[in-house]
Amino acid sequence: MTMSARNLLFKSGMILSVLCLVMCIVASIKTIPVYTLMELEITRRSGGFFQTLVGKHFETRLLAVHFGIVAAAAYSLLSIILTYYFFEKTQSPEILFVAFFTASFSLESLRLVLPLGQVYAIPSLYSLAASRVILFARHFGIFSLFAASLFAAGYGVQRQRNVIMLMIVTALVIAIGVPIDTQVWDSSLNMIAGYTSLSRLIEIGTFLITIVSFFIAAWSRGSREYAVIGAGSILALLGRTILLSTDGWMGIPAALIFLAAGTWLVCTSLRRIYLWL
């Protein structure tokens, strides 16, 4: 992929993030007042390791979930802007997939379709479609970081387009094939999807292979920067997991700190690797 085509994708990601952030801000006017009543309807707490270890000891606050969704869109926009600024003229096969990873957070804004449905009579078909788009974005995001690790380990740069298409098809198959119950939702404003154990297994497996690939790249290329990228990826994926599942104020600062630190380590290390090439 040429640098101009890659930069065009960066700009497209910025536009998507801006639209999603604006949607969050506009929707806040209608959604924030209904959270108090919605908290009385919660029958299921969200899952995840953070919720299991920490979240269950704190009360659910849908306003915190709302802030987390807005923060996800803002993180996505800021990350893509900085990535474009620092890598506009720097060739790096991995950075495009890192940008895909950060851009995927912007579509978390579609979780607000659920509280908007409490205000307007939104047909369940739209809620179902929003949930499938969110599932697609989440799988596409984690596959993107996995793809970045493959290119770091030496996978052919000329196969970027093929990898992108494979990621899109795989994420689509998962998003379309998973059954979703539009009548039940959890405390993080996620509708309940089927095959939860399988989805977690895919995420954990992808996470482990991603980290191992970055450390293999550090060994095979003799560059400690790839080990730093691997450490940054751990932090970013940890922050992602917390941000997507937390239902209280406790998780938001931790998630943003991990995400910011991880993204910073990944991007600055990639810039040091390719700046002199």
C-alpha cells in the first residue's frame, strides 16, 4: 500500500471518530437524564476480569459508562490525529494497523442506541444492527493489533491489502454469526451476545499470539524497541478490556491510563525504528 493511500485511511479514521464523538455529545442531552431510571432495570452486571476482581465491589453507574463511551471516541480521535501527524511521511507497515485498532474505539458510541431507545421508540432492528457493528469493530480492532505484530515479525509488507480484507471478512463473519438478544442488556450498555466463551477464547488467543509475535520480532531483528512495543500492546489491550466492560467510575481512569501509556509506547517505539530508514 502506498503512503498516500495509507494517509487517506488515516483521514477517513479521523472523520469517523469526529462523527462518533459528535454523536456522543449530542446524544448526551437526551440520554443522561434517563440513566437513573435505567439503573433500576439492570438485571445483569457486565463481565470481564476487571469486573470480576474489582468492579463487583462497586455500584453500577451508567453515567460512568456514558463517560467511558465518550472517552473512547475522544481517545480514538486524538490517537489518529497524533498518528497522522507523526507518521504522515514515515513509512511503517505496522502503524496502519495500530491506527485501525484505535479507530475501532469510536464505534463504541453506538452503545448509546440503547439509552436512546428509552427516549425514542427505536425499533429493535436498529439496536441489533448497532450491536453487530460494535462486535465487528471490537474484533476488527484486536485483529488489527495482531496484524501489526505479524508485520513486525517479518510478514511481507506487500500483503497489506490481503491482510486487511481477511480481517474484514473474519470480523464480519463473527459479527453476523453471533446471536444477540435485543431484549436483554448488561450494566455496561452491551446487549447480550451468544457464544461468550468462544469470543473470549478468540480474544485471549489473539492477545497472546500478538504479544509473542512482538517479542519474536525483538529477538529476530535484534531491536529492543519491539519488546517495548510488546509491553505497550499489553497495556493497550488491558486498557481496552477494562474500558469496554467497566460499569463504574473506578474503571475509567485505569482504562484511560493503560490505553494512553500503551499507545504512546507503541507509537514512539515504531517512530524510533523507522525514523532513520
